[in-house]
Amino acid sequence: MAKIRVLGEEVARQIAAGEVVDRPASVVKELIENAVDAGAKSITIKTFDAGEKLVEVHDDGCGMAPDDVKLAAKSFSTSKISDAHDLFRIETYGFRGEALASISSVSRFDIVSSHGEDGEGWRVRIEGKSAVESAPAPHEKGTTVAVRDLFFNTPARKKFLKSAITERRRILETVLSFALIDPELEIHYSDNGKAVLDLVASQSWRDRITAILGASTMKHMVTVESDASPIQLRGFVSLPTHTRTNRNHQFLYVNRRLVREKTTLAAVQEAYRSVIPYKRYPVVVLAVDVPYGDVDVNVHPTKLEVRLKHPRHTFDIVCNAVKRALSAHSEAALDVGYRSAHSPADSGRSPG
Ligand code: ADP
Ligand code: MG
């Protein structure tokens, strides 16, 4: 007798969900990505019990028409790509159309959205698998998604959640990762009704990073810049005198997506090779922009890894740019040292 059988839709969905949603922080990530893709200027995230009871994300983006709200949580439903070619020029965070389907299959899911200015929206509620409500509902232009009782129907997965402290930390890290790369984005985050983070739109990227990493860290960071077409590099790295024992303070973005891209991280480390001890890591906030066609973002379920088309070239550009930034700083420091040792007052001559 044949042993292979085709799994039912519900099991199949839950398996797929496991790839995308493994903890409250991954729900937060997917919902913020959707909000940013929708052009939101302001995003409010509310969690209860570190996201286990509730993750709610509200945005003021473009919103959706009722028919789109009805489709949004269906598998492979996306407005972001339409054919396989599009996969190789992804400009949005999302494209697979499976996040909302996955999240709604393992939670009590509630989405309300409106795309007009009349305050009229549409709500869809889904529990586990089936829609339990689809009806008009008042909502300002934008979208609110509430995810309650995550993993209520997959208790085995729930057991893998860590302590509330750990889950809360991961949520905060996720929220900060979006705040760091997008200074103009207003972000509010609260847990159990207590404000955790309130960031208004910043004047500059430096201001935003300072608000997050702190002025004392920022004081020891130097600017990295490179325009070696077609790769653009912008960011800040810490001086060799201010390194850490782990990589937790390394934020690398490829086309605005926070990733663990090994080539680029190795290139940064290489730039410090002769100036910092073994197993010390600089603080890094680096935005690498490459043509959309030069990066494959469809190689990892949560898109945490990406594949660059020209890794060697990227390595050289990143490494050289970081080295340049560090040596420019030490030359400037030497220069200041020299000038103060030979200041006009000392020599008795007025500056010519
Ligand atoms: P993807 O982001 O990969 O397209 P999702 O399952 O995350 O897939 O979302 C499905 C679709 O629902 C999106 O393509 C988008 O059209 C719509 N959508 C989801 N969230 C929002 C939002 N916050 N604002 C506007 N549209 C949204
Ligand atoms: Mg998405």
C-alpha cells in the first residue's frame, strides 16, 4: 500500500507558517514590513504579554479596498509581484504573499483597513483557518492588524517560546532594526500598556541612530561613505578603541533589509584586522545599496540572508571604504595632536 499522502490544507499551512512565524517577534517583523511597504509614515505597535496575548500593528499607509482585505490573508496573495521575473527586482520587503496567511493560520487574526478618506473600512477576522467575520468597519486611512493568542492551535510550537523577557527583547530588537534604517519613520511601541519606545521623525540619520544607540556610542563612530557605482555605501562604524565582544551591535542593511550577509560582515571585520584584537567586533550601522537585480532575496524563509551577485567586488568596496574611514579619522586625530603641540601661542607667532 502506498505510504505517501498529500497533506490537508490546514497541516500544509501550519508547516509553511513554521517557516515564517516562529515567535511574536517574527509577527512584528512581518507586520511592520507590510506597513512600510504600504508607505506608512507612522507605525504603532502594541503587544501584551510579550506578544503572546496580542501583537497589534497600526499604520497610516495606503490601506486596502474591501476586496483586497478579503484576499490579503489568503496564501500566495500579494500586490507586490505578478510574475517570476519580478522575483529578481524586489523593491519591497514582501513579495511571497504568505505572511498574513501564515500568521492567520496560527492565531486569532483581525485585520481592518481603509483606503479612502471617508473613515469607512473593511474588517476580516480569521480563527485558525476559517474566516469568522467579513464586514464593514470604521477605520481611518491605513491598516490595523491584531494577532491574538499566537499558536493557540499549535501548542507544540508555543512550548518553544522563551521567557517573556527574551521574547520582549526580540520584539524590541525587531522594532529598532526598522527604526535604525528609516529616520523619517515615526514609531511607537508599548508592551502591556507601558511605553517602550517613542520615536518621532528625525532630522537626520545620525540623529536617529544617536537616539537608539546613545550619544556615548555615537561619539566613537566614524562615517563610512562610498559611491563605487553600482554599489553605494553609507553608515557608521566604531573606532578600533570601541569594540564589543559580540556582533550584537552590527546592523547591516542590504537595500534597506536587515540581513546577515556574510561577505559584507567579513569585509568590515577584515578592515579592522590589524587594529583590533581577535574576537572583538566593531559597532556597525551600514546601509549597502545595490541594484535590485544584483541581489537575490528569495533564498531564506524569513529573508534574513540574501545572495549578492558580485560578492568579491562588494567585499573589496566595503573593506576599502571602512579602512578609509578609520584612517581618515586617525590622520585627523594626529593632525589635531600635532597642531595643539605646535599651537601659535607656544611659538609666539601669530598664524600667517
Ligand atoms: P506580501 O507582503 O509578501 O505581499 P503578506 O501576506 O504580508 O504578503 O500581505 C499580503 C498583501 O496584503 C500585500 O501584498 C498587500 O497588498 C496587503 N497588505 C498587507 N498588509 C498591508 C498593510 N499594512 N497596508 C496595506 N496593504 C497591506
Ligand atoms: Mg508582507
